[in-house]
Amino acid sequence: AQSVTQPDIHITVSEGASLELRCNYSYGATPYLFWYVQSPGQGLQLLLKYFSGDTLVQGIKGFEAEFKRSQSSFNLRKPSVHWSDAAEYFCAVGARRGSTLGRLYFGRGTQLTVWP
Amino acid sequence: DSGVTQTPKHLITATGQRVTLRCSPRSGDLSVYWYQQSLDQGLQFLIQYYNGEERAKGNILERFSAQQFPDLHSELNLSSLELGDSALYFCASSVSSGSSGELFFGEGSRLTVL
């Protein structure tokens, strides 16, 4: 069965500290992997995605993620967190279905709090 | 701005009523997806349409239905509403080119059932 696990429901970091959000997935086919961010009252914004190739992918706002097939993981990292990064982060997995992207399976999200 | 437009942004209604949520995808996107977000269930996939045809169905209740029209906009109809249907309903559309793809989400329609 397809699923995404984000083990950390809530993480608190100080501004300027490094960040790593964990994501593990279970998927039967070659996965497409995504990280989305949701600010209060907003929709989901794509931070980065992985389809193939280099397993370290760069995204917007200084985020990066590394795909590790052997560990079925796709952890999100940022070397120095800014107060504006406080939001909820969602990991998702999916695959292409013919000429379009199939449904995405989302984790339960990790709420990030940033202390000044 | 993702380019996906959802209306209404907020909706308050009573149990037993019926509502319609509307979604306009990004220009040129053929796929539309509906998700329900609630505190207890997280982001739940409801249904996907591709170029007017149903492509995939998830945890969508029989009281809910959707369709995608020839102009590619989509509507999600929720009937016989219950308190538990209170949630944020997202529409997303996807671009598909080559081996790439991603979902672009609207800002959601917040439904409150009293």
C-alpha cells in the first residue's frame, strides 16, 4: 500500500539553526516525491520535487532534499532557518499515470515553529 | 498565486444542506484533483478528472460528487451535509510535460457545517 510517514508532528528550532524534516514513503512503483509548504490560511506551495537523476534536489527558499532509495526516505533540509519558514510542511509521493500525474499521497504534515 | 482559483473561499451552512464548490484550473492544465483537509484525517484525496473524464477515485463519500466541464473547470457537490464534513477543500491542477509534473493548489474552500 502506498503511504507517507512524517514522524515528527511538531518541530521547534531557533532562527538561524539548521533544519531537517523527515519523510519515509511506501510506494509500489518508481516514486515521484514532493515537499509542499502550507502557511496559515493558504494553499499548498511546492518547495521541490524529485523524479529521477541527481538524488539531491534544490528547491525554493533555500530548501533541499535528498532521495535515499535504500531507506525509502526523502528528507527536507535547510542550513539556516528564517522566522518566515514557520509553516506546515507536507511530504507527498505519486507517479505518472499515462499522460498525467496520478494522485499524490500526503503525509500528515510537520508543523515548524521558529523561535526568534 | 498558483493560478488555480477556488470559490467560494468560505462557506457556512447547516446540516442536511447541499453546497457546490467550484474550481478553475491553471490555463492549459487538463487534470483536476480534489482533496479534503481536516485535523483528524489530514489531506485526503477525493477524486481526479482528466480532460472531462474521471481518472481516479479516492475516499469520496457517496453523498459527494464531482464533474469536470468542457471548459475544464470542475465542481464538487456535497449533499446531505453532516458536521463531520466541515473541512478545507482543495482543488489542484497539474501540468504534464515530458517526464515532469506537479500539482498546483488553489487556496481552498473552507466549509463549516453547523
